Amino acid sequence: MNITSLKIPDVKLIEPDIFEDDRGYFYELYNQKKFNEAIGRNIFFVQQNISKSKKNVLRGLHYQEEPFSQAKLINVSLGEVFDVFVDIRKTSKTFGQWGSEILSAENKKQLWIPEGFAHGFLVLSNIAVFNYSITNYYAKQFERSIIWNDADLQINWPKKNDVIISDKDKMALPFKEI
């Protein structure tokens, strides 16, 4: 397993060791001991979620406020997405910065996104199955969203027209109002 800090250092890209032969492949998706050592703290996941979306669906940018903020370990088991994370930690040196990564069933990459980040993704393939392991329970009264095409954040989405967005995400707030 190779773990790399991204341009926002608290976000980690995890690339598993893949053992492949003419039968197929095998890799370890998660190992708590190795993961905790790499992250530098003990992580306990309390909920796992899966979403299935069609091409051009954009979900996000979602987060939960304290005391229900969530860290996420995410991966794609079918298809491909453009994944985005935004630092919303007001005391952080990277506050307001965003990063992105292509996650796919083919590349088998995972992202660790700690508490204090908004998160979203755009489906690039015909179908994508997206997996989340999260560290805190869903709490509707603490969920928030930042508008995906926020003028201040200027996220460079690979597609900006004809994206499919939920009514709830269309009502999300601008970054400066969070």
C-alpha cells in the first residue's frame, strides 16, 4: 500500500498493492492497523454507504457540522468519478482550497478525507458505484452543502453543462456563506 499526501496534506491518496495474474487480481481494500499507522491516529468507522449514479450526476459538495463532522475513506467499485474535496476548516492554512482526484474501479485508488472537508463527485462513466466508510453517523440537522459551481472556489469540473444535480444540491449555499 502506498499512501501519499495531496496538495492539501491532510487528504491522503491510497494506492493498494495489487496482485494480478491470468485469473484476475487481489488486493487488500482496508487494513485497520496499516491505515491507522499511515494516518497517525486510530480511526473507527461507524457507517458504510454505497451510492450508484449515472453519467453526469454531480453529488455535493456535502459536509456535516460539529458535533457530527465526518471523515471518509472512499473508493469506486464500478466506473469512474472526478472526486473533489474542499478544506472548510477556518483555522487551516489551506482553508478554501480544493483538490481533486480521478477514482475508478480500474485504478483502485482510495481517498482519505478527514473531518472539516466538503466533498463531492461527478460521474464520468456510464454508471458509477461509490463506497464511503465514515467516522460519524448521518445527522440530517447538521448536514450542509456548498454550491458545486461556487464562484469563489472556482473548481475545475471536467463538465459544467448538462450535469444532473438534486434539487437539494441546487439550493446549496455559496462558500462565503458557510
